[in-house]
Amino acid sequence: MNTSASLSGKIKSMSETPSPTNHGRVDADGTVYVITSAGERRVGQVPDVSPDEAMAFFVRRYEALSTEVNLLRQRIVSGSVSPDEARRQIRTLRTNILEANAVGDLDALAASLDGVAPVLETKAAERREARARQHEETRAAKEEMVAEAERLAAGNDWRGGVNRFRALLEQWKALPRIDRTTDDELWHRFSSARTTYTRRRKAQFAQQAEHREAARRTKERIIAEAERLSTSTDWGPTAHAFRELMTQWKAAGPAPREVDDELWKRFRGLQDVFFDARNEVFRKQDAEFEENLAAKQALLDEAERTILPVTDVERARHQLRAFLERFNAHGKVPREAIRTVDGRVRALEQAVKQAEEAEWRRTDPQARERAADTVAMLTSQIDKLTAQAEAAEARDDTREAGQLRDSISTYRGWLDQAQKTLDEFSA
């Protein structure tokens, strides 16, 4: 039978027990007694209250003890308290219950603690199993670390391997010890792997020293080529050549530590000579572009003040042509300003173009004639509907008269729009 389920059943059965007040009584002076298997015992006195209130005071103490029992059961079932600690708490709680100044079935409440014994034993067994699992997991973890150490010892990761061995050692120290024989054997294998790796790494570094000397000679050759290029004014190709030299520099690898930084300073200094000269030329060019930008912005400000809004199309056309001639006389502007400047120029051109198109539409005789015909047609229709509405009103046909008046209102709105269009041709 599942022990947790059994304990839950016991808890449920306790909720169905008689009222705690069945296990006590109250004297007229407010003295309260509890009745246990050992007989009747005075638990206290609550003067100047009703017997029910006096009894309720000590029943609440019993309920508090019952709550402690239930909480302890739950902690034992959940495993949040160790078996040894649980046994200590049970002993203490049992004593507190039997000696409590409370009213309720204290005997049954104390006896209910016995119901947790099976669960307690189960939890103790689970803890023992957990410790055994931890022992096995630690052994497996150390075996895995030994296997990784032996792989590192056989590999060629000279940079990352050192850090990994250091990390593995810290992890090893953090793990608990297992049985001495197994632990010593695994440590011997781990330590031997570290020693093998260290010896091979030192041999590798000796070989690297030869490569570093070769790198030194390569970098000195690159520096000689950089000296030749540093005074060139052929900006594009020379910049590309310096990028190629940088690629060769990186491919050469590190030179001996005591000269590598000095070689790099010499090479970097020669690059700076060239690129500083190129940047100075570009700086002057940028200054010229800034002057051009200022001049073009001033021309744009003037053009926007004098041309916009367009009221005289012919005059605006001449002003725009004169502006463009002066505007184009200035050279390039900074790259980041091109879009803004060109946008303002296009806005001016668009404003003049739209004014030209509006002027053409305003002076188009065919369009004016169409607008006049529309006004005449709508006026005629309104007159016709007005006559029909008056006739309907004369017949007292309010429904038809209302519909006609609504139509007249709609046509008047259309007539207002048509009249505005016609008036534009007279402006």
C-alpha cells in the first residue's frame, strides 16, 4: 500500500472526528478542563466571558497544535525535512501535545504522529538511496573527467587545454570524495594525464620558437616594403597594397615576444604616415565640400523664400532656371548631405511644375466650358426638383415633399463644388 496515500487517509479520517469541545468542560467561574485518557486536567481560566468563549479559547490552542501536526506530516511527505530532524520534532511535538493547555482529543492527536512512521522510514530509505546515487554520480563524473583529461593529453590544444585542465582541477576539488581506493586510482590517472600534456606542450613551444623566428624575418621584409609605400600619393592602389601587407603580416604569425611589439610599432607607424597624409588630403576635400554645402544651402534658402509659394508661373520659371545655374556652379557636397540637398531642389522643381500644370488647367477653355455646363445642369435640376416639391406640398404629400427636399439639398452640395471649380477659371 502506498504510504503517502495511507497518511492522506489518516488525515482525512481526523477531519471527521467529533468536535474538540467533546473533550473538555467549563466551570461557572470560567475554569476550563480537558479530558484525556489520564483523566480530567485543568488547562486554564478565562474570566468575565461566556462558557462558550472560554472553551473556544482553548480549542483554538488545540487547533494550532493540530495544524503543527499536519504541517509536519506534509514536510515529511514532501521530503523537505531530514528523517533525523523529523524524529526530533515528533518527540518534541508529542510532549507538547500531551502537556498542552488546550481542549481537544489530545490523545488521538499525539497518537496520530505514529502514522507518519512508515513514511518516515520510506524517506530515510530514499535518502540512503540518494547518497548511494550521489556516490555513483561522483564516481561517473570523475571517470568522465579522467577520460577528458586523457583526451587532452593526447591532443594538440596547447592554448585551450591549459585552461581546460585548470577548470577540470577546480571541478575535481569541488566534488566529494568516494571510497579511497577508487578515488586514488582515478586521481592517479588524472594527474598522469596532466603531466603528459605539460611535457608535450613544452616540446611544442620549442618548435613554435622556430616558427616565431621565421615570422620575424617575414615581418622585417614587410616593413621594408611599407617604407617604400609610405610616401606614395597614389591613394587608392597604395591603400590596397597596405591591406595586402596587413594580410601577409597576420599570416606570418607571431615573432619572438621580445621583438614582436617593436616590429608592429614600426609597421603601424609606416601605415600611419601614409594614411595620415591621405586623411589630410581628404580633410581638405571635406572642407571644400562643406563650403559648397553652405553655399548651396544659402541659395536654397533664398530660392524657397522668393519662389514659394508660386503665384506667377512665368516669373517662377525664370527664377528656378537662374537658381539652378548658380546652384550647379558649386561643386560636390558631403555624402551625408546629398539626399537632403537634392530633396530640397526636387521640391522646388516640383512646386513650379505643379503651378504650371494648374495654370494650364485654369486657362483651358474646354475645361471651363465643361465646368459651366455642370453648373447649368445642376441648377436646372434643382429648379425642377423645387417645382416638384412645391407641388407635393400643395397636395399635402409631406412624404414626397420631404424626399424631394432631401434631393435638393444633395444637389445644392454638388452645385457648390461645381461653382467653386468654375470660379477658379475666373481667378
